[in-house]
Amino acid sequence: MFTGLIEEVGTMRQASKRGEAMVLTIEASVVTDGVALGDSISVNGVCLTVTEYAKGSFTADVMPETYRKSNLDRLRPGQAVNLERAMLAGGRFGGHIVQGHVDGTGVITGREPYANAVVFTIRLADSDLLRYIIPKGSVTIDGISLTVIDAGKDGFSVSIIPHTLKETALLGKKPGETINIECDVIGKYVDHLLHFGKGDSHGAASPAKSGNGKLTAAFLSENGFI
């Protein structure tokens, strides 16, 4: 598990592809301190397992599911990546619960300065994920724990403070680039439990059950919540 607080911006050294499988080698110094085989490191928000390491670098495999769901397939040598080691049990919980299990991707459609911050607007590749995106809720973008400031019909926006921009790979991100999205796991579990066995193959509730996917008093009463 991670917290979404980036420890280091690493550099992609090598990305080898074979079909939908990849092997990544990443230059890093902070996250490789005390590293061991089998350790978990979040790379742009994707939990990867260390398979090899050397002084100042580590290597990890990327399986087809991760290849299809994330932006790792777009990485090229020299690119910056956000890195975070798995959370220590006794550490500070400064962000939110981040699993490193990317739900999908989004495309940056806007980047505008606003006072001391920069507002990023993001369009989701899968609009179904919007059910988990709520204003003032938590979302993970390329491994960074952020707060949603607004949500629309096909995307959302976040406001980035100067420290976060400076200390993460978002500094170099521009409109048109693809970023990884992980929605709040608590929202996903609540949605699954409410709709399990009552909806389509994706777990979404049918309109007859919950009013086009929205919680209603009738739905809550029918399922014993009120």
C-alpha cells in the first residue's frame, strides 16, 4: 500500500517491450536505499515488484493487464517518473489509501495557472470511472494523492500547489499527455457492495434499481440501509 506522497522523481533508463509485456529499468537513489528483491515500488502510480537492482537503479516487469490499463507503454528512455516505496506500518499517512492498482488513464486537456497554483483538467478514457470522482474527494494521478476540485460529464480538475509541481513529474506534463488514474478504493468497495448481484457485468446498478446509477431512498430502503 502507498500514500500518494512521491518520494523521488526517477528517470527511465530502459524500456524493453515484447508484445504487451515490458521490462523497465529506472534510475533512482532514494527508493533504492535498502531495496531488496520483491520490494514494491510505485512507478507513476503503478505498483511494480523489484526483480533486479544495482547501485542507483532497479528493474521491474510489467504484465499485459498493467500494459493495457496504464501509461507505462508510452515511457521512453530519459522520461521522468514518479516513485514511492510501499508504506511502512509505523509511517505517517500523509495522503490517502493508494493501492498502486491503476483503474485507467486520462488525458490532460488543460493546464492553467490560478494564483499560486496550477489547475489541471483531465478527460477520462473511461467515463464509467466518474462514479468514483467527487468534488473534494481523493484521486491518484500518476501516483500523486490529490483532491478533486471539480467533476464534469467526462472528466475532472485538480489544483496543484507549487511544492507538488516542483517535486513530481507533473512539472513537465502538458495538455495532450496521458496520465494514470486510480480512484479512491473506499468508493469502489462501497459501490461494489451496494450493487453486487444486482446490476450488469461491470457491477453497475441498473436504472430500475437505483435511479440511473444514483442512490435513492427507495434503493436504500430495499437493501436494508434505512
